[in-house]
Amino acid sequence: MNYEDRLQNVTVLGAAGKMGSGILLLTALEMADLMLQPENSSKKFILNAMDVSVDGLKGVMKYMRSQVLKVAEKKTVVLRKIYANREDLIENADIVQAYIDDVLSLVHPTTRLESAYESSLIFEAVSENKDLKVKIFKQIDQNNPNKPWYFTNTSSVPIHVMDEEAGLEGRILGFHFYNPPAVQKLVELIVTNRTLPEAKEFALEYAKKLRKVVVPSNDKAGFIGNGHFMRDALHGIKEAERLAQDMPYVTAVYVVNKATQDLLVRPMGIFQLIDYVGIDVVRFILNVMNPFYPDEELHSPLLDMYFEQGVKGGQNPNGSQKDGFFKYEKGKIAAVYGPYVKKYIPVDEIQESIDDRFGDLPENIIPWKSVIRMKDRNEVLQKLFDELKSMEDLGAQLAVTYGKRSDAIGRKLVTDKVAHNEDDVNTVLLTGFFHAYGPINNYFE
């Protein structure tokens, strides 16, 4: 079965979710490009969008239409050539609409898992729950005579565990898109010693067609991305808990977040990033990873407390940030949640305390948005971090300690053979997390 044949009947599981909808869009566009080639005119292409939520599927079809419109408007010149034999298509608007209709004609929304029983390729983007994934894989595989390949979007569950428990005989690999899949360039590719070589070859070709940056990860729980992020997050949580012994808890959280964003030149502070991913999601991923690392304690009672109080973070359907460690107003931090008082404390009420505790900002500080535009940013960053190392203010000390810890986490991913090399670790954090520099560096020596 060649590349085009494998993509003739595809199912995306969890298609209405944030990850699933992006995977659905990318796959629909790739399938449409194949379908519109003259040599494939006799082939039938089907893309099943499977989800348990009817309302979610309605929403994803609206999302698909709006996104395909944007794609079509950008490639009108190419589409004119594709539709050159269509005499009824004269105006650009007609061509754009024809392309939208062709792409959407591929997509079959459904709440029935049975839709996957004829697919040759299945993308899985359901919740990060190993038992649920295995249950679904088993049901499909027992009813699908095509011996389909399974590309799971898991960010933490070892592939070999799902392969063995679902009895897939190497027909599964990790194809971890980053959020949002339609925008993010990074894909972590995880194979096992049983993964079919032809499945890996297809995955690499598919990723190339999507213009993705592929970083291989070994099959260790959490892989590279969450292997670093989860430990980075735990360090931030522990730092805040330590500081809270000498200052109000909400001040400690804000101070650590400010140090990790402003002084370490990151797009978000560590607690903002946890909110973005979702406190509940981070907690769940830690619970998935913890049993596989008996020498570490990958668990946070503090996250348990937030979860039990219903403070979960994450995003609303329109992409806006839900409240978590912070309350957000127009995308900015307006208040900090105090789990011991069970309410949000406005930043205005603790600003003086924050300023007093944090200390002065370095003279060489530069915003993340400015740094990422620099072609040669190494000298600028080195100057900033050298200044931080010479300062005695709390914020500077937190940043330096954090930078060293982040570096150590990255290096351990290599020594533990999660990552193949240091460059792969840095690529994941640079590309998948939009960091201005890789965690493995010499800045904090």
C-alpha cells in the first residue's frame, strides 16, 4: 500500500478536541491535495471525524470551513492551475469555494467508533488516558480487517505499553503534534523496536508533506517535551512553596512566574504555562509518568489541591485562557489564586509586596519578543545572564537557579536515553515551546 492508498480512508479519533481538530484540518488538506491530482481522480478519499460530542463536531466543521477558506485564499494561484479544466470556475471566489467544498466533502463527522473499522490509518487524539486509548484500539483492531496503523498523539504514555496491551503487533507509533497542530511546526516521533519500518517511513513522509520539524524521541514516558516541561513545572512549584514560608503564597507564585518569564526570557512564566496546558492535564500527565520513574517523585500535592477545588486552567472553545493559578482579564494576569483562602487575590493588592520581594530588574533585560527576532542572540543573552549571576536580588537568584535546573533536566534526558542528543532536546524547547534558547547551554556556568 503506497502513500496515497494509505490516505484513502483515515479516521481521526477525538476530532472535536483542540488537538484532534488541528490534526483533522492538516489531514484533510493533505488528502484534498492528493484527491485533486489527475492520476487520483478515480480514487475515493474518506476522512472520518469521530468524537463523542455532537455539538463538538458541529463546532469543528465550522472551524474547518473557516480555516480552509484562509488556506484557499493564500493559494489561489495554485488552485487556478488545479481547477484549470473547470470552465464553470471563473472568479477567484468561485475557485476558493470549489476548494472549500472539495476539502469538506472528504470529512464525515460521526459519533460512532464503527466508522474506523474500514480505515487504513487512524490518528488518535483522545484524552491522555492509557486505558481508554487501549480500549479503543482493541475495539477497532478486532473489527478492522485492514490491520490499520495507529498514530497516537499521546504526550506521555509509552508506545510499547499500548502496543502490547492492545495487541497491535508494531502497527502503532507516537506522532505527537504540538498545540495547536495547524500552527506548531514540531512533531515528536516515537517508535519502538516493534514498530513497522514502513509505518515510520510513512510518518516521515507525511510530516514532510505537512512541513513539520520532526524530532525523534525514545519510548520513555513523557518523551522529550513533557520529560522536560513536567520537571521544570515541579521545580517552579517547589520554589513557590519554599518562598511561601517567608512571604504570602500568592506573592511567591507571582514572583516565580515573573522570574521565569521576564528574567529567563520565555514567552510565558511557568505558572502561566501550566494554566495554558491545564492544571488538570499537567496533573494527569504527571500521574502517567510517575510509575515509570521510581527514582523520582513526579507528583505535586499542590496541583491536587487546585484540582480538588475545581481550579483547572486550560482554554475556552474560543481560545481564551481559563482561570487557573491566575485570573486573566483581556489576556493579562489580574489576580492570583490562593488555595488556602480559596479565592483570587487581585494583583493590585499585592503589587507592592511583589516589587519589594522580587528586587531590581537587570539593566540588560530584553523582552522575549525582541530576542526571538535576533539572528545572533547569543551575545545578548550571555550579557543578560552574566548580569543576573552578579545580582543578589531574589528574582535574579531564582532565575539563575531555575536556568541551571532546566539545563540539568535537559542533560539528564540525554543520559537517560530519552533524547538521542542535546540538540534534539533544544530543538523541542525552541520549536515546541517557543523558547528563545535551548535549555542545554553554558549561560549559567
